[in-house]
Amino acid sequence: MPELRQTALELLAVIDPARKVAGVQELFADYHQQKIELNTTEVFNAQGLELPGRPVKPQLIPPLEVPKRSMATPEGRVSLLHSLAHIEFNAMNLALDAIWRFPEMPAQYYADWLKVTKEEAYHFSLIEGHLQSLGFAYGDFPAHNSLWEMVERTSDAIIARMALVPRTMEARGLDAVPAIRDRFKQIKDIQVVEILEIILRDEVGHVLIGNQWFNFLCAKENISPIQAYRELARAYRAPTMRGPFNLEARKRAGFTQEELSLLGT
């Protein structure tokens, strides 16, 4: 019988986005139909694999070199959608990485990240499908790699991964997506608005999962989540948090009132 974490590693190495999405959907279905077993103790070897698997395009460039395009132009709007597709593709990869890389976690941890993987794959498919309806495709614009760089930086410690990827990098989406949604609402692009509503709803759940497992790990080590986060952010060079913050969404995503009061400090 196939094994969940080994299969997640194999899917992470898949280059073609469509094949990766289809594989994620199949893995989710098979796991919940008990056609996949779970080995929580195995330490898998990724030697010889190029991770993450991704297509030749988009060209990856430093964040400050990514062209700024105005929402007032059709190309600017498509470029923004492309950047969202890139984020969702990376988010699908990071969820697969969270499954295979870290052993010795409760079974629910792997089920949670499998759910995240499936939803990120769905988000990517929604945006990619819309791009194609406009005559474009994923890879048509350059992109940056900041999210995956943090995934790589935190590959040695699950507590750092939970602290700095879902709770820091992905939580920024809770702040950014409503403003992007409202800009598309102003130009009456209802299809994009609906896609962004789905993404925002699901991303609250993804950040919540990150919060829950970060707090689980802090409790296991008997350390303060706030102090642990500060130390990890410093040690792993996390980006400085800057507002405005979507406090309501962050609260629903599991941040405590004390954590919310410290944002940006």
C-alpha cells in the first residue's frame, strides 16, 4: 500500500503544475478512503530530487526587481493574478514539504497539512483557469521566491517552520487579500472577487492549523509561544511585520489578543 509522506515527497518533486494538482487531489481522496497508509516515524531521503519540482517558467528574480504594474491596466491586473497563482503554487509545495519532512508528529498533523495541500491546489487551479480564460498562463510573468526561501530556511526544525511559514509568511495573505479583492470589486470583476473570497476563507484555516501546531510544539517543550516566536524570528531572519493588519481574520486564525497587540513591535 502506498504511504502518505513518501507520496507527498514524490509529488513535491513533480515539475508539471497540472500533474502536481491532480496528484494532490488523488492523494487526498485515497488517504480518506484508507487506500494510503501513514508512517509517522520514517525519516525519508530526498537525495537526488530537485525540490520543489517546478516548471522552467516563471523566471524567479529578487522581490525588488519584480515589475510593479498598475491595476488600472489589463496587463497590471493579469500580472497581479499571476503573482497570486505563484503564491498558491508555492503554498501547495510548502504543504507537501510539511508532510514528508517532519516525522514523529501526531497523525492529525499530517491530515491537517494534507487538507491544506488540497485547498492550495484548488486555489492554484482557480487562478490558473482564470488566467487561461484571459489568454495567459502561469509562467508568463516573472516572480520572486521569498516564500519558498523561508521554507528552505526552516527545514531543520518543525517549530521554526510552523512559526515562520504559516504564522508569518502566509498570515500576510490575511492582511493583503481583502484589499486586492476590493480593488477587483471596484472594477466589477466578480469572478476574481469570488476566487479571492474562497482563498481568504481557506487561508484563515491554514494559518489556524499553523498556530495550533506551533502552540502544540511550544507546550510540548514548555516554552512561551510569544518568547519562542521572537527568538525564532530573530534566528531565522524572518521579515519584519508591517501593517495594516487584518486583526479580525488573524483572531479567527488563532492568534491570541496578546499576540495581536504586539504586531509590528
